[in-house]
Amino acid sequence: MTQTGNLIAAKTIRITGLVQGVGFRPFIWRLARETGVTGHVLNDGAGVQIEIHGRPDSLSQFVWRLRPEQPVLARIDRVKVRDAECDVHPDDFRILESREGGVQTGVVPDAATCPDCLAEINDPCDRRYRYAFTNCTHCGPRLSILRHIPYDRASTSMAVFDMCPACRAEYENPADRRFHAQPTACPDCGPRLWFEGAEGGETEGDPITVAAGWLRQGKILAVKGLGGFQIAVDAANEEAVAELRRRKHRPAKPLALMARDLDQIRKHALVCDAEAALLQRAAAPIVLLEKAGCPLADSVAGPFDRLGVMLPNTPLHHLLMAELDGPIVLTSGNLSDNPQETDNAAARRQLASIVDGFLMHDREIVNRLDDSVVRLDELGLLMQRRARGYAPASIRLANVFQDAPKVLAMGGELKATFCLLNGQDAILSQHIGDLENAPTFADYKRLLTLYLDLYEFRPEVIAIDAHPQYLSSRYGEELAREFGAKLVKVQHHHAHLASVMAERQIPPQGIDYGIILDGLGWGADGTIWGGEILKGSYAAFERVGHFQPVPLPGGAAAIREPWRNLVAHLRAAFGTSYREHLDGTGLSEALSGKNTGMLEQMMERGVNAPLSSSAGRLFDAVAAALGISFDRQSFEGEAGMRLEALARPFMDEEMAYPLDIAGGEPLRLCFAPLWRALLTDLRKGVSPGRISARFHLGLVEGVVGILLRVDAKTGDAVMLSGGVLQNALLRERLPDKLRRERFKTITHWTVPANDGGLALGQAAIAAVQCGHPAEWRHLPAPS
């Protein structure tokens, strides 16, 4: 130790953000050596704590270089620097053991294989040649193997693998990129890979080579990926892909692809520079691309004009794709709507009826993670499913939320997620699924318990959807009693509005507008909402406009069977004599085999036919009129997706269908003119694509027309959210129309516009309504 001199000073530095498990401490150690400072660095529950000693100019240089040179997977949210009183200064800089403490730091998402690790697995001279679990501090599993914080090896499923001397030497060397890389391993000490047939028993030979051979033969395989099992088949083999659809009971929903590299993707899809960069990021999401070039099996995408493609995200996937000549289908390894399988024994039981063989390993998957799905457009990134590579990185809210109470938001019923709000940090869980499915709901509860333990989070407030029958809402009520937390019920579409505001760091003060185009949500008036124009803030909202309410004959059955919505919309437009308007359209014949009389009685009597302003059900009705998914949708949103694909080539050529805006408070968007024009076009034999384009354009004109009729002013902000606004045509045309009318448009970027983002909005609303300062809770209601 050296004594204090006139030119020696000391500082303590507290860094919060995504700073554990990313090589942050060795980065600090190297930075200290380069700047000539001494001291120490350690991890604790709050993030990274640093103490530095040295000349004032060296200390300033050290602090200045923190943000611009931080590790690639890190995200520094806050740096607090304070002068330290110290009589004795250390001679060196050390990395200390982690300390326990109240958990405030974030968990870093799993990251795709980095270039250095990829080079090692492809180098015959490297000791990790062809090793499927190679990783370092720049890549590899994080959340998928993590049990609790701080992020150390003992906290992960890698704890059962004792490091060999060579791996231990790398792990303990601050100059090595594997310093404290918790999943580090090699063929001598790490997880093991094998291949087995559906009948059981390991198959001789290199597991990757065997698996590739089976895929070339048209076999269907289960592959144990990073966050769960996946099902693979040759994407160019129509017979094999069709057989996968038959076995998995998935007749129409597009299947995701994995390609070896960008060159292989470009053979089948258009890829701009920004999309190429997105595909190659550490998150390695599925990116929706325009089909082009060499066709794959027709069954991969069916009638849709986009391909969902990803690049390999683990060494296992890189090694497998290197032995194949083209892309593979790589879809979730599950039965029907069940969660993705993660356990070896369960996968053997559940997937045996689907797959012919298994590519397995013995590293436990602690946390299930689906692949993330994104799209790029002129507005930027659109997150459609937020999971592997993105969750659970926290979403930073506006500064005024830093003193908000701790909020647990339970999300909705479909595309469920939950959210832990801790000050400015909103921790939105990975996509879980639809809670109507019992195993998915069980997984939701398990993951919620894990997150509460992981972050040592005790909620003061619990936010739930206002729908009284949502399983997430009922469970939230139970937890509120258990924790003694305040319960806040949040209207579904208000939560959608707030989710955009929270993501884009809109402060609680002020009033904004929202166009929320959605499927179904419990309305404040007891009806079912879904096509809403709102005015409000986190604190309160007003419904200034909405789609004309139309009955949902059969309730949930109307969601599955678009012809029911067609009948309901025709009856709403033309009355009980709607059949007189169908001559020459082909719809009389199409409906002749349906029990429309029963539907008409249900709607007349109001029995099992609740009124709904749903935008999603309007899309279903129009699709049914065009003969699309007429009898039944095989997955949620199928009809709307097919309408979008049909319309795309004609959007620049067509004129909008007319709609009416009915006066009163709130204003109503009425569709009788649209249906008159649409039926006329059917009689004339106008193509379905042109009709769909006219419908899309009419919808844009109609919703903006409502804003122009209320007191919205030039420059007002308009938030866009809701599952229907994942439609690329609406997401493009609505902002364009709003800009021309001098409005400011704000959209989602990294949080889903669908119900996957609902929990974030619920959390922000509850924080404002229950939080500090007091004026947040008493903002005037919109007028």
C-alpha cells in the first residue's frame, strides 16, 4: 500500500443497467490498467461497484471512457461518481468476489454466437472445434440458464459441470474474454450432445452429422435449442413440410426458417442493409422478409407474402446448418398450443408423435424462451414477439418514474406477459402464450414466481386487466391479497395507449390521443371494445370515437368462425333484410349451408351475442366476404394477415371505400357505405386484392376522420397500438395520413403492439395512479 500524496485522489463509482454477465468487470480491469488507476471492482445486487485511486486526470479519463467503450452486450443506464475519503491507496487494481444485496441490476438476454467463438468451433486446431456449447462473455446463454442474481456460475444450470483446468485458467484470467463467463465449458468438462431416434437409444456417430443426414432424407427432428425444443425439417421438401403440418395440427400458420448465412437467405427473400444488420445482431431474431427468388416448399408460407427467417444463434445451430445445402423450417417444439418443451424426458413423451428423432443435450433449460419475431419498416423496428435475445432487458421509462412504487402488472389473456416496474426500469417478461391453455397458464405462474424471486421483488401495487374473467386478473387478485398490495384494474385499451407512452418515455403530464385497433377488450361501458380512438394520459382517458358496435354471435365462436362476423356486419349495415342486398355477390350461396337463422335470433334477443367495436372482427367479416377463412380460422389473425397480403400489390392504385362518421359523444365510425361499395365490387367481379386494398385505405381515412372531427390540433401526438396495428399496411398508411394532417405519430418499436405489450401499459398506469408526486394522481380527466 502507498501513502496519500498531493496528486492522488479517490472516487467511488456505482454503475447500474445490464452490466453483469457481459464481461464488464474485466473491461473495468483493463480500463484501469490502461489509465493507470488502482482500486477494485465487484458485482452486487445493484449492479457494479468500483473504487478507483490515482491522479485526477487519470480518474477523469477512466470515467470518461466508461460509456463509449463498454462491452457489446452491456447497457449502462446510470453512472454515479463520488469523491472518496481515503488515507491509504492500493498498489494495484483487483476484481473482488460478488456481494449479496437488494437486487436492482438487470438480467442480460441470451446472445447469439460471437465471431470469435464461431471461429473457434470451425478451427480444427482449436480445443473447442465443433463443440456445440462454446461461449464467452460476448455471447451465449444468460436468462435461459439463470436461477437467481447475482449472475455467477453457482446461480445457473452450469453449476453441475465442474470446469477442467484449462477452462478454469481462462475463467480466472481477467485478460481472457472468458473471464467469469459463467457458462464457459469445453468438450472435456461441459454439456454433452447426442442423437437418438424416436424409439430411444443413442445413435452412433457425430450427432450433428447424423441429424443433418436425417434432415436430408426428409425426416422431422426435435432439436434442443437455447430456450426450448424446436422442430426442424428440410424447408425445400414439400412432402416433409406438409407432413410436419399434419402431425403438428398446424394447417396454415406460417413456419419460421433458419438459414446458414445471409447469402442463403438472399436466395429466397429480399434483404435490405438494415434487415441484414438486424439478422446479425446478438438478439438474432426471426425477421419477416419479403419473399423473392428461389421458392421453397409451398407449405412453408402458404398464401402469405412474407418469410420469417433467422440466422443460427448457437454453435449447435451453426454446426448443423453448415452441413445442409439450404434453409430448414425451425418451429417451436410443442403440442398444439402448449408451451415449448424444455425437459428431455417431457420432450420424448410429448413430441414422439411429431418427430422421427431428437438432437439432445444435458444442459438444463431453466427459463423457457421462444424466438423473438420482428419486422422493419419506414418507422423502424416493429416487435411482434419479444422473447429470446430481448427479454428480460429492462425498458427505461421517463425520469419521473424513478420514485414510483413497485408495481407488478399481470398482462392479459392472449400473448401473455407480465411486468415488474421498479422505478424507471420496467422488466417485461418474455412471451409466454395464451393463458386459456392450462399448461401455458401453469408456466405463466411458474415464471412469475421465478421473476419475483430472481429480482427479490415484493410488489406494493398489482395491476390487472379490467376483464373479470381473465385468468391473469383472477391470479392478480390472489397475489394482491397475499402481498397486501393495492389492486388497480386497468381498461384494456387504456393499457395499450399507455404502453406506447411508457416505451417512448412520454412523461405523465399532458394529454395525448391514441388510435387503438385491436381484437377484443373489456370496455368501460360493459361492452366489448376493439376499434378505439382515445384521448388521455396515464391517469385517465376519454373515449372520443370508436367503431360501430356489432354483435358477436356465439361469443368466442365468432372469433374462430369469420362467417359469423360477416352475417353480423351485413345485418348491422342493412338491417334484417340484409339478404336482399346479396344477389349476384355469391354470398347467398356461401351462407346457404350456415344456420344464419340461429345467429339472427341470438342477435335479435341479445343472447350470447355481445356488442363489440372490435377492429379485428371487422377484418374477419371482410375476409369472409372475399371467401378467405370463411368457415374457420386456424390461428388468431389468419384472416387479417391474408387480407394484408392480398392488398399489398394494389395499395398505390386504389381509392378508399367510403365510411360514415355518426355524430354524438363519442363519435362512431359506421360501415354501411363500405359494405354497399364492397358488395357492388363483388357483383362486378373486382379482384379480392383490389377490394382488400380499398378496405384498408377506407379504414385509414375513417379513423383519421374521427380525429379531425374532435378537438385534436395540429402537432398533437397520436399513439398507435393494438394487435391490428401489426398490419404493415395500416402501420405505414396511418402515420402517413396523420403527418399530412399535421399530427405527430408515435408508434411501438421494441414492445409488441399486441397484447404482449399490455403489461407495460398496466404497470405505468398503476404507477401514476398510486405513485408520487401527488399531482400525478390528480391530473384532470380529458375533456
